[in-house]
Amino acid sequence: MGDELVDVGWFRRRDLDQMVRIPRTLFLPVRISRTRIVYNAEQWEKARMRVISKTRLREFWVTPKCGDSEGPLRAWHTHVSHKSVSWHSWSELKAEYGSASLVGNCVVFNIGGNKYRLVTRILYPSQKVFVLRCMTHAEYDEDTWKADCGCYDPPPTKPAKETKTVPIKRKKRGE
């Protein structure tokens, strides 16, 4: 029974003279994420949300009427930018922020005890949070912001490719 293969998954190690099990498949780090299996779990877990852009938040809390929004907006930005936060779907975000709302393809966060609203667009595959608009609750209730941010606009379509028509040459019967 020397060094030959005994079973598909077993072999004899020469130096220890004992049977050792070899895995038949390559083991990948796997994580089951609610409804799907993620095969590259290490890279998946390393991903974190990137907030683009903090400037819009800063411009909002600098305005005189919204000076008290700086603390809650900084806290939201710090939390979302942290390396432990990584949303892969709406359900994961909703589990963390129960007061968040989905309006079209935008996510609206209640900030500062429902005093302010933060309108964002989140791209889950690329882990990016785009800050579209920050406003008071009264401005939010006017519903003029929906036309500006494009929450209900369909995604842009790709231009159709131009196809060349090539005439078909057919042989005549007698040739």
C-alpha cells in the first residue's frame, strides 16, 4: 500500500507514515448572507460604505437656521463611514436604521429626532452613499425635492448601436 492513492480524498504521508485526509475541493471563505452565499467573504467583509460628499452636509449645518444639525449629521457620517458598516441590501440598512425610508431609488434618513431629512442614493455593489440633499422636515413635506433629485427617473438608456446592412449575394440557378 506504499504512497499510492487509497481513496480519492486520502493519501499516505511519507514522513509520518499515516493516513491524512485531503480536501477534495478548494475551501473558500464563505458567508451566508440572508438569501445568498458569498464566496469571496473576506473581500465582502472588508468593504465599507463610502460617503460622497461630506461637503453637502457641511454646507447644510453652516446655514444659520440649521446650526443644531451639525452634531446629528456628524454622528450619521461617522457611523456610516465606519469600517464595520457594510450594507449589501435595503433589508440590512433597514435593520440598522428603522426610520429610513425608500422613496423611488433614494433612501431618506431621519436625522436629529425627525427634525431633518437626509436624501441619499446608495449603490450597494460599490458600497457608496451619495448625499443628494439635506433639508428640514418642513422642506421635505413640500415634495419639491423629488423632481430635483430624480428619485423616480428611470435609469439612462444606452444608445442603440448602428448596424450595417450587407447585401446578400445569391447565385443564379444556371451558374
